[in-house]
Amino acid sequence: MIPADRLSAIRIARVNHAGEYGAIRIYGAQIAVCRLLWPRLVLPLSQLKAHEVEHCRQFRAALSARNGRPCRAMYLWSMGGWVLGAVSTLFGPNLIWVCTEAVEETVHHHLTDQLEWLKSRDGDLHALIMGIQAEEEGHLDLARSEKTHDNAVTSAFGALVRASVSMVVWLSTWGESSQMLRDLAGAA
Ligand SMILES: [Fe+2]
Ligand SMILES: [Fe+2]
């Protein structure tokens, strides 16, 4: 692998590790609030969180294997994730699932771009992300099936979440997500 591609693979493992940490914080905050307000959601959210903990561990290992360090903006993922999780939960179960749907959709989109880029460059990371993406799809399906309705508020909230997640991804990779899309467009 050429040095520039090696660096990109590290950035992919790094942003995914940070993103999984953000997801842990989202679900952690939702579970904490649900214990008080919506206890029936504690179990399904805890199951999603357990997946994110395992994904986070796997991306951390992938990062170490490539001599990469965790993202310097972890505090942003941590704080942003927790606030997003807590706020979404205060407005009831539907908004929890709207939040999950928006986060998982954005994640899915980024993982698909990464897979395309990695397939000819880093087979191990490609295989890892393939397996994780399958579980993320399960999270997305669950959110879509549990969500009861859409309206102007849920649409606006979903759009805000998608934009925020994409912005933090972009910031955490120093624009790597855009560069990757340009690479793919150039190769097409
Ligand atoms: Fe995950
Ligand atoms: Fe997920």
C-alpha cells in the first residue's frame, strides 16, 4: 500500500472508532433517561449499545494494528453523543428511534463509501467493516420498525442529526471523507 493510502486507512479506522464511541454515548444517555421515563426501551437499547461496544473495540484494534492513534476530537464525539442521546429521549420513544434511524443511516452511507474505497486497498479493514455494517443495518431496520410516525419536527430533527454526524465525520478525518469520494469518482 502506498503511504497516502496507508494514512487514509488509518483515518478510516480512526473515525469509525470515534463514531462507535459516539454511538455508545448516544445509547448510554438514552438508556439512562429511559430508566426513568421509558423503561421498556432499556433492553433493546442495551442490546444496540452492546454491539457498538464490540464495534468500538474492533476498530480500536484495527487502529493499533496500523500504528494509528485515536481521534483527537474524541471529546466532541463523547459530548455530542451524550447530548444527542439525552435530548432525543426527553421527547419520547418516537424521537429516540428517529435519532437512531438518522445516525445509523448516516453511518451506513459512510461505511458504504469506505468499503468501496478499501476493497482494492486494505482487505482486512474491508472485511471488518463488512461484518459491522451488517449489524448496523440491523440497527437501522429496528429503528424504522419501531418508529411510529414522521412529521415536520421529526424530519427537522433527523436532518439536523444527519448533518451533525456528517460534519463531525468530516472534521475528524480532516476532510478525508470528501477526498475519498473524489478518489472514487476519479477511478470510475
Ligand atoms: Fe456500530
Ligand atoms: Fe449502530
